Amino acid sequence: MPLLPTDILIAGQWRRGAGEPVDTVDPATGRVLATVYSASAAEVAEAAEAAARAMADPAWRNLLAHERARLLHRIAELVEQAAPELAAVQTADTGKTLAETRALALSAAGTFRYMAAALETAEDAVTPSRGPYLTMSVYEPIGVVGAINPWNSPVASDAQKIAPAFAAGNAVLLKPAAWTPLVSLALGRLITQALDEFGLPSALLSVLPGSGRVVGDALVRHPLVARIGFTGGTGTGRSIAAIAAEKLIPASLELGGKSPTIVRADADIEQALAGVLFGIFSSSGQSCIAGSRLFVAREIYDAFVGELVERVRTLRVGPGTDPATQVGPLVHHRHRDSVAGYVDLARSEGARVLCGGAAPQGERYQDGAYYLPTVLDGLPHTSRTCQEEIFGPVLVALPYDDEEDLVRQANDSVYGLACGIWTRDLRAAWRIARRIEAGTVWINTYKQFSAATPFSGWKDSGLGTEKGRDALRTYQRQKSLYWGASDLPLPWAD
């Protein structure tokens, strides 16, 4: 594994933060990987002021769109070349398998590449005139962007905010999660290398680890921060939205989920079993779009859930560095305890624990933040276990009687992020997909993503969109230009 970065990036300078020290821990072993000193509120202000100056620098301000696209392509190239190192750092920091973290690093490279293409092909518009003038609609950068990301998929989430923000001509203050800052710092090194190669101000990006209470709050409230992109919990998202509303600045919020995955009686059972397993237990269930509520047609419920449980018991739990591992540790021991607390809650609500429901035993697991893949049933859909986001390897199974019963239960949630449907009936898939209240619906697949396809949440799952070519425009302001085209004098002309 490469040398772990511990200096943070403040206003174009790599140095130790003035804030509190935070140990980042390998969740597979409990071993401290590095101690990163957080940014202070004063350093957030320093970074914001330097970012505003960097945006005003003619080297960046006057950079043409195709030249910014070249920068994004170079960042993508550097990320792709460093993918093995980025994967190793992220696996050490988050516990994810190396296969997943390598895919996330390559996804980040793809995001920069896609946004470069979106930028190259973006067009201003000449709008229809309604008088003796020419009208144009053009787009300009918003300013300094605050990007706040969670701990579950840092490098990919970072790219989803930095790439469109840079493409749009902005500067970025990135706050990674306090538990998992290392891969974001490593990405920052690559981006500053590209900025240096192009002779651009390095203060266009700051990477500011620390707590949401100190760093996140200072970032969101700073008067120079003109847009917020946030991925994380719904409660924090509400607080950020309130501050953004007070400041009258735009914010995009990708928040929590309790996504339904639906197995109809006519489904390809083998395909559905594999899809349900992957949908909830990959990433150890630490995914906002995890398919954590399983709805199975009553006539196949016992057989399907019984077979599913048998397969869950065979999932290989272990460290992310082991190529055989399918379910890694949770990100932190405190989070593992939170997941265990939810399973205890489920028991108190009357759940049957069909498998899992505890930390694995044995010397291999004793120091890590592991929790067994767990399947529950026997709960009413109104229970807290069925309604609240657990964010771990816990699946709750429920039967449904008919399509009306299914849609009613699936939509009975404050969340609306994602959904999976397993069926051979394309008409039913279309009908149900259109009735489900969610921003993304997968049919006979799950957790597939495209940088070209918008991603958004409904209800308490979020506000605004990420990805897609329109993501570029969400980081810009629109301006209208009128060009007079008449020789006649204006009204009131002398």
C-alpha cells in the first residue's frame, strides 16, 4: 500500500490542519492507519477566500471550454493510472473489497472523462426574438462550491461533485468524512498535479477533513460559498437546506434510502436471488441505494426466502484485501454497533432472525468491525425496522398479495431513492416502475450506474440531481443577453 497522506490541502498548500486530530482506522483489524489533523473553521475561511481569488485569476477565468475539458481528461488519466493505489487506500480506510474500490476509482476517472465530453459539447442558445433585438442565453460559473461527502464511497462521490464543478468553471472546497479522508486526500494530490501541469491556481481545490459540526458548518455558512453539493444523512441534509435557503444559494442533496426490491411470482428465480443478494449485501449494505426491503409474491414467499437464506449463509465474510471476500467489515466499530442495535430493535419488535444477527466469531474477526449478513422477517411494514435506514447488511423480507398491496407497501416510506423489480413480464415491470416513488428503478438488475444517466432522490431521499450532462448546468448560472438590432431610436431618446 502506498504511503498514506495525512497533510490536508488548504488554499493550495499541503500542511497539517489546525483542528483536532482524528485517527483513521482499518475496520478489518482495528489498527490505526494514520492520524489526520482536521481543518479548523479559520482554515475553511482561508480556503474559501483563496478559492475566490483563484477563480478570478485570468489563467482560470479565461480558460476556454475545450481547455477545461483537457484538464478534466488529464485528471481522468492520472486517476486511472493510480487506480490500484487509490483502491488500496480506500480498502484500508473503508473496509470495502479491493474489487469494489478499484471499480470506484475507475468510475471516478470515467466521471471526469464524461464531464469533459459534456463540457466540449455544451452549447449556449440563441433564443427566439420577440422584437428588434437578438437574444442569447449563456452560462457562467456559480463561484466557490462546497462539496460534502460521506464515508461509504468517497472517491466516486468526490468525482461526481468535483468534475461537473470544474467543468462549469468553479472552485471546490471538498469536505470528506472524518472517518475516511485518506482516498479523498490522495485524489486531491492527483488533481493538484494536473492543475500544476496546466499552470492553474492550486487553490481551485481544497480538501478539508473534519467533523460536520466544525468544518461542515463553517463551509456551508461561509458567505463566499455559493453552492452546496451534499451526500449523506437526511437530518444533516435538512439542516444544510435551511442554511442554503437563508443564504439564497442552490443546493443538491443526495440523502438516505430504504429501497424496495420486488420479486414477482413470474421472476427468473436464479436471477432474482443473485440480484437481491448483491443489492443488499455488496458494500456490506453500506449504500444509500441498498435494496433493504424485500417484497416477494406470497405464493412463492416461503420457497424464495428459504433459498435466499441458505445462500446468505454461504456468503464469505472477511477483510477487503482477501480476494475471496464478498462481505467486508463495516466502516467503523461505532457503526457496527449501530447496526447491531437495529437488529436488537427488530427482535424487540417481534422479528424472526432467519440468519445472521450477530458479529462473526473467531480470531479472524475479533478485532474488526464485522457483522454477519442478516435476514429478518415476521414484521409489519409499519415497524421501525422496516421504516428506518439501517445502512448495514440487514434485509427485511415481507410478502405481498397483489400489485395494489405491493405498491402501497413499497411507497409507504419517507424515502424514495431506488427500487428493483424482478419479473419476466415487461408490461408489469413498466407499470410498477412508473408507480413506484423513487428516482431510480432497476428492472432485472440492481446497482448499475452510468455517468450519463441522472441520479436523484424523491421525498426525504434528496433534492436535485447528480450525473448526466445536465449536471454541468447545475453548477452554473444562466444569463440572458439582448443585442439591439434596430436603427430606430429607443423610447425616450432625446
